[in-house]
Amino acid sequence: MNLRTRRAKDKVMKSLTLVAFLVAIVPLFYVIGTVISKGLVALNWQALGELPPLGFRNAIIGTFIILAVTWLIALPVGIMSGVYIAEYRGIFARAMSFLADVMSGVPSIIAGIVSYVVVVATTRAFGLAGSVALSILMLPVVIRSTEEALKSVPNSLREASTALGAPKWRTTAIALNTAKGSIATGVLLSSARVMGETAPLIMTAGYSQWEFMGMDCRVNSLAYVVYEFLRYPDKERIALGWSAALILIIIILAINIGVRILTRRKYEY
Amino acid sequence: MRSRRIDPLRTISLAFVFVSLIFMATIIWALVDGSLPTLKEYGISFFAGDKWRPSRGIFGALPAIYGTLTTSAIAIAIAVPISLGIAIFLAHLSPPKIGAILSLFVELIAAIPSIIIGFWGMFVLIPLLVSFCPFLEKGGYTILTAGIVLAIMIIPIIAAISRDSIKAVPKSQKEGMLALGATDWEAITRSVLPYARSGIFGGVILGFGRAIGETMAITLVIGNTPGIVPLNEPGATMASLIAGNWGEAVSTPLYKSALMELGLALFLITLFVNVVARLLIRRMEKGAARG
Amino acid sequence: MSIKVYTQEENVNAELHSPEGVMVTEVSAGDDIEAKMHVKNLKAWFRQKQVLNGFDFKVATNKITAIIGPSGCGKSTLIRCMNRMHELTPGARMEGGVFLDGIDIYKEDSVEMRSRIGMVFQTPNPFPTMSVVDNAISGIKLRGRGKSDGKKIGKDELMGIGEEVLNMAGLWDEVKDDINKSGAALSGGQQQRLCIARALAVEPEVLLMDEPCSALDPASTLKIEELMQELKKDYTIVVVTHNMQQAARVSDYTAFLYMGELIEYQKTSVIFENPEKELTERYITGRFG
């Protein structure tokens, strides 16, 4: 190969990497464009304010209720586990950290099955089961975020606190306080992800056309409304389903973009 | 000398670690428990059966396993070259000032809920593919379509991890090759990529793991009719079979249990794949920390 | 023994402020040098900061030229400008000319120029995924299998080149039993000699060495220095070093750089025994830097 061919190959291949980038982000804009154009058709106060089949008010409320209960389960367990892993390093802590990494790859449908067996089959608390399923997905992310956040707190801070005679829990509380923004970021990104999860809700919280009646009943959610309304060839329901998708994607992208701009944090996989 | 003080934080946080462990152990226990009826009824033949006919009580997992592997393989085949291109572009060629924004675009794809991608595939991509591809004459709900949708979803994962691996390669590696009279592209492909290969491989495997477990988007575009068929025909994956049939299976214990056993198999496969991926990625990150 | 100063040929900006405020005269080694490379009025920047302030500099054919000076004086930047590596750093910029046998390397193809002007880096950087012998022939492989006369280079011939350059780098006897091991499995000194072998395989005319021994132990350093003496029969060598004893031991000419200025450029014997400038003398005697 002479130099001219090599130069040409260099140019062509480098241009192809740009093409690869463009090919990959076309779906992003295509999907967002589709959701906006189809979602705006039926988006009005009725859609937001009424119960199905006229609107999906209960789904907006339900999404946040399910998320709130998910937080109640996953945050204490996840943050305290993260504290242990970051503050009491050893082979056990390292194994837990690795396990959390591996668990973050558990398919969401698995979380649904597990929650069905453990919660629905025993207590028939559908709404709670939804939150348990999402907790299974969120827990590993909270553990790892807390661990990473605490590990990035400079050691000098801990040493200063210890030197003043503060007990270990006090020192850790100070470190946690320093790391809280970073932990919150991880929690928000993970929340945005589980809010869009539909598969685990099929086996658990499911679909409801009534007001929220408690975590022991079916609890509607935006993701499930999208699934329920877009599946059947009924024009009005489909239009409403796209509106729900629009609301969902706005919330999720707002969290993602907001967090990314404020913290320059990378996405976690 | 003071006696060793009890550290309350250690005790409490350790207790929570055990709660986390219980969470994780519960996953395995629940899947095994839920699968017991079919495990007893069919034993190992469940995974050898090539027919899935719930109405006649025939449950063979092979068609679903076939669907999972083929869709994931198609996705990997499409996603790996594109993701590598993106990673090279973001790490070495894009203007540094807008690099962060360009990365954000790619990462946002991963943030879009699977259900929305699935319906976009159903309403937009399938009509488009059918009008362009002559080999989709039997309709757009095929294994191939599912593979394409999966590719879109795993590209951000593979691209982001490959980009990090490539960025972690010491500058001296690329310079060493350039100083021998290599072009940019030669330096990247002959010194940077080989150096970053274990991290890139980890990213590919992680993407593969995601592809295997991806549910809603696949359920909506694959046609959900389990069978060992050509790629341009409808099929089903393990995950899509569970999600698509849960509603009708829930009242038939054996049917429900068969779906759970699929779930157990799916879980074990993803667990294995993720362990491998995470080991490779952690090795890459450690290498980066050393400089 | 006292050889007097080489007068500069272009005494344009002769008068410069030294950092201490002492007026110094820029000196460039003289007309008697048979120049392989010629650096003309070279200025270089990193972002806003100017690192080279514009000077001329000739490199003698088949000689070893050492560039010395304290950290941050611009010696690495100078050598990286000489094979167009400087321009690869984001935010880096340069002006002026660098000539190889009278042709401006900045007007030619950078890839071709880099293959004619080889470089060895501060930290040994063998390609860890390649075997020892593949490392050695990695540069020659870039040209593909075709030779200029249209014939193909066979695998045996490549291996032959590998053995030859490993031999030239004094490495063959040490590694001949494990040429299929990873290049990163060698000791630091062996790695650096592997990098030299790798650079030699592309048959450069000039070899630029950027502090090639700074990461090595004394025994390995000695081996590299011996190798340099061997290589200067066929190559023109420029070596950047922070080690003045090394410069004194190996080089024929020495340039002293300070804060982006070429303070003094002499025959090595002169600069170490009877430097022209007070600044040079203070540096050489270890009073600063």
C-alpha cells in the first residue's frame, strides 16, 4: 500500500466514524419526534385531569406513588449497604460491590417475576409488589452510587474529623453529607430509568382505571398506560397513549439532561 | 489502654448489607420456587423441547432460547461496528469542546424507556422496513426487526464503555505508532484498540447481556410466536414470551410455572454474562487508575 | 583546550533578556556543521503560553546532539516539533520551519516525515498486545506487504528484518528464545531497546530520543548509551536529557535551552569545559535547574 492509499483509507475510515455517530443518534431524534408529534394530538387538560378512558391522571399520580414507595425500600438499604462497602473495606465489601454491579444487569422482567412470587402470590398487594420489583432494579445502583460517592470524599476530611475525636459514625455522617449531591444524582438517574419500566409492572401493579386506592390494589402508571392504550386499534386510546408517552419521556429526559448538565456525570450502565 | 469500642455504624450498616444480600438471594429462591411445578413435571426435557404449545400443555424452551440468541446476535453484529465507530469518534476525532454534548446524545438513547422504543418500532420502524426490505414479505414483525431494535438500544452501552476504555489508553501508545509513520487511523486500530480490547470486550458483553434480557421493545416487534424459524419470520425470545403471555398464563399453574422457569434460565444466563462483563470492565478501570 | 565560540549565522534577535535580567547573546552552533536537520526561527505554544521563543538550530549528520536544560525549558517541545509530534497535542501550535536535508517537513506529508525521522519516548512504550518480534516490525508492517519496486515482502523477510533490528538494538541475544512473548513482558531497559529496534525497522535517517533513559536503571542506561554510539555511524541522533553526565558522555554537540531560549550551542567538549555563557556554566555546575 502506498502512502496515498493509506491516506485515503485514513480519511474514509475517519469519516465513517462520524457516519456511525450520526446513524446512532438518528433514532434518538426520530423517537422523540414521533412521540412529540403523536403525543401532542390528544394532550390537553382532560388527558391530564381525567381518569381512563378519558385521561390518565391516576397514572401520573401512580407513577410517583410507586416511585416514592420504591425509594422507601431501596434508599435506606442501598445507602447503608453502600456505607458499609465504602467505609469498611475488605474482601467481603469488595465482593458485595461486585455483586451489586452484576445485579444491576438483572433483566427487569425477572424483577417482576420475583416480586410476583414473593409479594403478589402471598399477599396480593399489587401496588406494593410494583415498588418491590422496581426496588430490586434500583437497589444495586443506589449501593454503587453511595459507594463511589463516599470513596470520592477526600480522606483528609475523614482524618480531620477523626483527629478531633469524633467517633466513626460521626465521621461517616460528615462524609455522607459531603457526598449527598453525588448520591442524589445516582438516585435520580436510576429513578428515571425505573419510571419507564413496564415489564415488571405487568406481573405486579398492573393497570387500574380508578383513583389510587392503596398499595394493596392495582396502581396505574404512565408506562403501563402507554402499554395498555397503544396495543389495541382504537384511535382515541392510541392518541391518549402517545400523550402518556410524551409526558413520560419529558419527565425522564428532563431528569437525565438536568442531572447531566448540573453534574457532568456519566450515564451508569 | 482503652478496650476496643463497639462501632455501632459497622453493626447497623452490616445489617443492611445482609438485607441487600437477602434481596439478591430472594431472586434466585423466588425463581426456583416458581419454576418447581414445571421442573418436576418436565425435568430437563423442558430445555430440549422444540415446541411451545401452551394450549396442549407442551412447553419446550428451545424456540425461545433460539429467539433470544438470534435477536441478540443480530443486535451485536449491527451494534459493535457502529459503537466502535462512535467510541473512536468521541474519544479521538470529535472536537473536544462539543465532545460532552455529543456523548450526551448517545447516552440519552439509553434513557428512552423500552416501551416507547417498542411502540416507535411498531408504528414507525416496521412500516419503514417493510417498504424498503423485500425479504420482509411476510410482514415486519420478525426476529430480524427485533434484532435491529435491540441494536439501537445497546449501542449507547457498548459505545460509552468502549469510549471510556479508549480514553484510558495511555497517550504514548498512539504516539508510539504515529512516530513510526502511521496515519491516525492506523495508530488507532493498531495500537489504541488492541490496548483497550478487554474493556471494549467487556462493553460488548454487557451489551449482549442487556440484549438478552430486553423485554418490552422486543415483545412489541417480534410477533411473539415461538418457533425455530428463519430470521425474516415472527419469533419470540425468553423475555418476550414471559411478558407477552403472563396475562393468559397467570390462571394456569403449569403455564405460569413454565414462564417462570424461562425466567430462571434467563436470569442464570444474564448472571453469567454480567459476571464476565464486569470482571473485564473492572480490570479496564483499574488499569486506567494506574495511569 | 579552548575552542572559541561559534558565531551565529543569523544574528537577528541576538540580544535577549535572560530570566535573571542579564543580557545574553544567542549562540547557534556554527557553519562548519554539515546539517542533517535545520530548525529555523522555531516558535511554539501550548494554548496561550509560549514555550519556544524562536531560534535556529542545526543538527549535524551522523553525530549525536544532546539537548539539555532544566524542566520546562522547552527541550521536549523542541524535539517533538522536529518530527511533527507537537502538533498532535490539543492546544499546541508552532511557527517557523524544520528542514530535513533542505526540505521543509511541515510542507510534506507528516506520515512520511515521521517515518524518516524516528522517535524514542521517555517511558518505554512497547505495544503490549504484540509479541517482541511483532513490536519490532510493527512500523514496517504499516506499509503493507508491497515494496516500492512492486515486490511483496514475505513473512520470512519480515521476520528477517525483525531479527536484524533486534540485533542492531543489542536485544536479539537476550530475547531470541522468547520473541513470541508480549513486548510488555521484557524488563524496562529491554523494552526501551525494543522501542529503538522498532524505530530502526522503518529505516529512518534521524533518531530523536526524548529522555530515553529517565525511566531506566544505570546498567540499562549504559547499554542504551553504548547502543547510541554504535548507531551514530548510520543515523543522526538527537537526544534530550536532563542528565548532564549523560550528555557529556554520549554527545558530540550540546545545546543548552532555558525558558524557551537556545542559550548556548557548542561542541560538547566546549560547553562542558569552557562554556561561553555564565547561565550555561551555572546550570552545568549544578547551581540551578
